[in-house]
Amino acid sequence: MAETSNAQHVLKSQANWDALYFYQKSDVIYQLAFAFCERFIHLYKDRTRDQVIQAARSCKQNIVEGLADGVASTEMQLKLLNVARASLKELREDFEDYIKSRHLQFFISGEQRYADMLNYCRYHNRLSDYEPFFAQWTDEQMCNYAITLCHFIDRMMMSFLKKLEQEFITEGGIKERMHRARTGYRQQQDERLKQLEAEFPRLKQALAEAQAEAAKWKAAFEDLKQRALKMYYSKEEEIKRLKEQLGEEKL
């Protein structure tokens, strides 16, 4: 059991990214960005379209890749998740630029629409919560909801990264975990060897005593066997003699 524990400690458990709120929201932001580009950004006349879609995709995909790589490498996980954050910031900047360049309005604190948007984005994470609105919202609404989602995702990812950072500080990376696991295994083998070497003289003495006892019982058995055979042959001879004597009397 100890050997299995050491082997498992080398690889970390696989994170279920679909259960993480920042991944769920990143899926929303990708689909929202795609729907936004389909409705409001010309397919051929504005290169921003591809940049927006690719930035949203990069955020989501790097979250998945980072969490998958985290099984073996915390360092790679940290790097990829930070790449996801960088893509997210690029995406947020594109939505902000769209509002500015079209002279639209940012939803601001104190407005009811801002409070409603903030409350909705805080407590809704799944694509199914947002998708029905993709064909209804104006470009202004879509941009403001996208920017708010970007802020939530970024804060959630920073909290997650700080947790990973602490794990890396206390547990180290894959090489350190491998070294600890291997060293632990060797230490267990050394301790087992010392235990066996300590027990060996006692076992050797017990074996010698058992062999001596067995030899004694073997000698006793041979003695008993010889006496039994001697008695058997003596009685056999007596029976033979008596039979012969009785046969002569009959004659």
C-alpha cells in the first residue's frame, strides 16, 4: 500500500474543469463572442472578427490544456492558465474598443441595468443561461455582458492560480514529487531490510531449536520403532512355535 501511495503522489489528480465556474463562464464567453461577431462584425471587412473569436477560444482551450497538463506539471499548468488570462484580457479590450469606437455606453455602477447584469453574471455560469439572449441583445448589451463575464473569469482564475502557487511552493513540481516518491520508496525498502536483518538471528536460532527438537523426536521415533519391531517379531516367533507344538500334539 505504501508503494502505491508514493506512485500516486507523483501524478496529481485530474481536475474536472467542467465543474469549475471560470471554465463554465469561459465557454459562455466563447459562444457569446462568436454570436456577437456573426451578428455585428462583418465577415470580410473587419479583421477584429477573427481576433475576437480566437482570443475567446484561446482562453477556453488554454484552461482545458492547462488543467490537463496539471496532472504532471504544475509549472506548465500555471503558464497555460496565465496564457488563458492574457487572451481573456485581449478579448475584454476588444469589446471595450467596440463600445468606444461605436460611441455606445458602458453600463456603470448605480444604474439598474448594471446591477441586473452584475447579479446575473455572478450567479449564472452555464451556456444555457445565456444562449437564449444571443439573438435578442443589442451589440451594446452583448459587449457589456461580455466585459463583465471577463472580469468574473479573471478574478476566479486569479484565485485558482494563487491556490496553485501555494501548492507549488509547498509540494514542488513533478521532478521534486518524483524525487520524494523514489526516496520514500527506497527508505521503505531500507527500513524493511533492517527489520529483516534484525529478525534474522532470532529466526535462525528458532530454526536451529526446531531442528534439534525434530532430531530428538526422530531419535525417539526410531527407538520406539525398533522396540515395536522387536516385540512384533518376538510375538510372531512365539505364535509360530505354539502352532508347531499344537500340530505335533494332534499327531
